[in-house]
Amino acid sequence: MAEKPVWEQIGTSFVQHYYLQFDTNRANLADIYTDSSCLTWEGQGFQGKAAIMGKLSSLPFKTIEHSITAQDHQPTPDSCVLSMVVGQLKADEDPVMGFHQMFLLKNIDNKWVCTNDVFRLALHNFGQ
Amino acid sequence: MGDKPIWEQIGSSFVQHYYQLFDTDRTQLGAIYIDASCLTWEGQQFQGKAAIVEKLSSLPFTKIAHSITAQDHQPTPDSCILSMVVGQLKVRGLVDCQYWNMHNLLKNVSVQNCWSLYTHVERACILIFELNADNFSGLTDMLGLYVSVWITPGG
């Protein structure tokens, strides 16, 4: 059986870790961000680990569960890994919603960190 | 009113240009890719300008219209720009699909001030409110798209 390319292994592993931590204890995500990381959450920008963790910790749901529909990983010119995830999530008793998220991962001091993170719910104007 | 950050200006401008080309004449998209570009289209990988343009030109629809719901742009550590677009597209008037693109723009150093598309990932999700054996498999065959089935509470 052929091995997956290394960027797929890194990306897949990161994605699995990210959503596991997000769904069980979001505070554990602090390790994956640095002081120069950027998060855009539903159009709002946050710069740096502290601001990002402030936002993630303050999200107003008690329980959350992500389910991944598809994920894609690509290498970038400067040896980073780009990962894109499409899936569904359920927060508390709210209806299931779709989401899209992308991560740019960089190897710093032998550790893969997230330098860029963009999250959007899949909300459109349907019924036209 | 403050100026938008430079990465937002470049990103927005590129996104507008990209979809305009895509919806009117896809064969012209070659100008934005380089030989080191990667495209992942619905899980399939394509490497280099020629392979990418061939894939985009060979997509099995004649008429397509994209409508952007939201776009986000961020600067990256190595002075590139990351753009994420979420929207809807209409193919041959058949069904409304969501789509989702991720673009990583790279400055093409050989041409001053020319932004090229380095990595491009496209995913579409068909929302099917009424699953129906006839239209379900026909649609996925024709468009080769992943399907996200939405669970509505109360059935």
C-alpha cells in the first residue's frame, strides 16, 4: 500500500488533533498557536495566541461536536502545509450546521504550529 | 473610513477577477497559475499550469455562475496572501450548490507586481433538501461533487 505524502500525514494528524481538542477542551488548543498566528472567525480577525485563545474560550456553547465531511492537504512553496476541512457541527441543542475551515501549518523548532486559521459557517441565502 | 489592509485589497481584487474569468471564459485562467501551482479539485490533484488549465477547461458544464457569500483574507508568514471564499454556484440552472475555495496567492517574482495562484482547493457541497433516488445519483455522477446531507430536526 502506497504511503500518503508527508504533507497529508501532517495535515490529517493536525486536523484530527484540532477537532478532538476543540470538542473536548478548547483550552488545550493554546499549544498550536504562536504570537504571530492569525485567526479569522466568521469574519472577525484575531492576532496572536492570547487574542485567539480569548476568542475560542469565549464561544458561547457548552457542548460542541464536529464531523468532518472532507479534508484536503497541499504543500506550499515554503514548506508549510495548507489544510482545508469541510464538515458539519452541532453546538448544544442547535440544529446541525455546515462549516468550512482552513489552516496553514508551519514547522517551527520541530513543532507544527498553526500560523493562519480561517473559520466560516456555511450559511447562505437559500430558498430563492 | 480607514483603508482596508493591503492583503484584503489584493485578495478581494483577485477573487473578483478569478470568478469573472471563471464564469465567462475558463480557458483564460491560465494566466494566473504558474508551473509550481497545485490544484486540488474535489479531492483530485493537479500539478502545474497545463494540467490545471486542462482540468478547468474540461469541466462538464457550459454555463456557470458563482455568487460569493463571504470572503476572508489573511497575510501569511512568508508574505503571501491566503484567501477563503464561501459561496453558491449555479450550474446549468439545475441545482444550487455551495462551494468553497481556498486560494494561496504567491507573488510571482519574475513579473513585477503580478500575483499568481499557487495553491487552489475547490470543494462543493450539494444541499439536497429532498433526497430522491432519481436526482441524487444523476447529480453526483454528472458533477462529481461531494454531497453533504443536511439533517433537519423534526424530519
